[in-house]
Amino acid sequence: MLENLHQLWNWVLSFFEWFLALLVSNALVVIGFALAVIIILRIFREQRQPSSIFAWSFLIISIPPLGIPLYVLLGGRKLKKKIQAKGLLTEGVEDGNHSINVQDQFYSAGNRVKFLTDGQIAFHTYCRLIKEAEQEIHILTYILGDDETGNKILELLIKKAQEGIRVRLLVDALGSFRRPGKKIRELKQAGGEVCAFMPALPFQTHGWANLRNHRKIAVFDNKKSILGGRNLDKRFMGDTPDQDRFFDFGAVYEGPIVDCLNGIFLSDWAFASKQSLDQIKDLVPALDVEVGSSKLTGIVSGPDVDGDMLYERLVNVIQEFEDELVIVTPYFIPDEVLLTSLTVKARRGKRITLILPEKSNWKVIDFVRSHYLRELYDAGVNIQLFTDGMLHAKVMVSDRRLLLHGSANFDIRSLFVNFEIGIVHTSQEDLESIFVWLEWLLERCRSFGTEKELHPSGSRRTFEDAARLIAPFL
């Protein structure tokens, strides 16, 4: 009897040891499965596009060791805690002098606009406005390059700070990862304030490579502002001509719109500096008088906005234009709604011109876009490829009556993930100069539709189809 009990006890111990060893050896599998379930449930709650839901779910389920880390790295979108911390755009705040304008969509009349279509002129304009500032300079950029352009602008800002001018410089932590540290330290020593938006290292935020601030706004004395697609980097602007410089687009604004743009900057600054808006004192009052006839609508998009305002406006413009639509973008990765909207309009005989760089600075995106371009070509879209270099402008013109430009690319990341801003122009005098610029672009384009582009090899088609699966990640 005792011997049987002893054997039973040994069997129980052996089974327990075997089960424990099984759990330990498969712990990563169990943990991975649990994490995969949690993440997939979260993906469905984030109101993503169907293609994004499918791509992330497929990757996480099929290859958890790859999919889960990638989601942690790239997957964050509109996170509730981040929205609550950053969600200042719908709050009007009094600073003791005036109300800070921080709306997610705003209309403004009585403005003056000058478009910047040349990188050298844009740089000289930037430098001139810094030199002319008498009270306050606010600058937000995605990339601050450690090169002659970035360092020159920092030198000017250091000098203004030394003169007692308030300087606030906000850079995206990931986009400006290689920013000029020495000059930034000098700026701080001179009295300037510098903040990095959503630090990428250490891993302080969920989806740290996502949720990037892609806006480019500069405000001078709350009277003049620069907005567009250019970063503070020699690839985008500079003191002398450069054959490798990107072709980009932006504008200088004067008038009531500037206070709205200043409000967007202050919202981003407050979040990055961990200050509340009512702690930011002695702001320069807005310019209340009308200085021109431009009527403008600003649209802010990103995790700090409830909904996808800029995306919804793009869909609205595409679906409602009557005769002609022109889209200029460096990267073209549309979602299903945008692609279908363009296809349907083209098949109905509406004129659509899509202008892209022949070769962008992201080869993988050029590869992914190929399938979309063939589909639009077959529908009747006029696709033009800019051959003179890298075209980085983001512009849409509808029926020669509406212009939309800003910081957002025509891709899923810009429209659903990044912090972006766009400006809609409806004044005819603003649009006249745009038509001249578009003609200049088209003179330097060739039509899409070579034999290789329309009929790629079977292996390339296979890779293109596979590449479409990663489009939601780009």
C-alpha cells in the first residue's frame, strides 16, 4: 500500500515537473498569443480603415514575434490618453491679454498671401522674417537639419534671443533626431526655449514612431506666418541654388489667419513643454485688422482632433468637383475610399491630373504606388511624372476655384496618423499664380504609361501585390 502511494506521488511529481517545464518552454508562445489577442481587439476599437485592420491582424496572427513589436513601434493611432493630454485644439483659453485661438477648423477673411515655390526664395524669406521680428518668434518643424540651412537659421535665432526676443522652437523628436545639438544648446543659453515633440528614445510613448508632428509653421510677432511642406533642411531650402534640392510649396500669410496658426503652435508647444496654455504668459496680441482679400479655411488633422478632418475634406473635394481636379503629391498611397472616388470620377469623364515625382526619395513607396497608378490610368486619370528632381509639394486644385495645400501627403500615414495642417484658399486672386506654377511643373513632366509601367513582369506584379499589404504601415 505504501509502495503504491509512493509510486503515485512520484507520478504526480513527474507530471507536475513535466507540466511546469511545458509552461516555461512555451511561455513566450502563451504570452505572445495573449498579447496578439489584446492588440487585435485594440486595433478594432481604433476606427481604422479596413485595409489597416486586415494588414495588422494578418501580421500579428501569422508572425507574432514580428507583428507585435512592429505594432508597439508603429501601430499607435488615436490613443485616448494622448488625445486627452494633447487635446487642446477645441479649448479657447484666455491668457490675460486675448483669447488664444486653438480650433481644429477655422475660417478667416481679410488676409494677404504670397506663395513660395522656390527653395532659395523661401529660405531668404524665412531669414528676413526672423531678422525683422521684434517681440516673438514661434517655429515648428518636422526636420531640423544639421547642415548649412538648419545651422544658419539657428544662428539667426540665437542672435534674436540674445537681443531679448522671445524664441520658441519646437521640433519633432523623430524627424529631427539628428538635429544640431551644439547650436540648440547655444540657443538655450541665449534665452531661447526649445522642445522636442513626443521623444522617441527612450520608449516613452506607445507607437513612438507614429504620432509624429509633421506640421511646419513659423509665426513672427503674431503678424506674419509661413506654412507649407518645407522642413528646415538643405534638401528643402537654402541660400544658394542646389540641383539636388526638393521642389516644394508653401506660403507667407498676413492677417487674422496668423493668430489661428499661432494657436496651433501654442497647442503643440504646451503639450511638448508640459505647460498648460494659461501658463504661457505675455503673448503678442493678434493683428485684428484686415490686410487683404484672401478668404482662408484652416484644417487641423491628427490624434489631437476628434475625427479625420483633413481626410474628410479631401474626400469631399474629390467627390464634388465638377470639371477638373489637379493633385500634386510626393507620395501616393490612397486608401480604398480615395482610390474608388478618383476612379469613379475619372470613368465618368471628369478630368483628373495626378502629378508625382518620377522617382521619389522613398523607393519602397514608388514600388507600392505602381498598382494604384495602373488602376487610375485604366480609369482615365492623366498621370504626370515630374522628371527634374524630387517633387515634395502637397497641393490640390479643384475646378480652378479651390486650392488646398499644407503639410499632409496623399498617403495613409499623413491622413490618419500624423499631426498635420492644411489651408483652403477660395479667393480667385490667390489661385491665379498657382496656375502658372502648375504649368511650370507640367512642362517638366512626362506621361505615365510606358510598356514597362503598364505591363510589368509577372514577378514584379507578385511583389507589387505583396507590397500592397504593407501600404497601411507606410
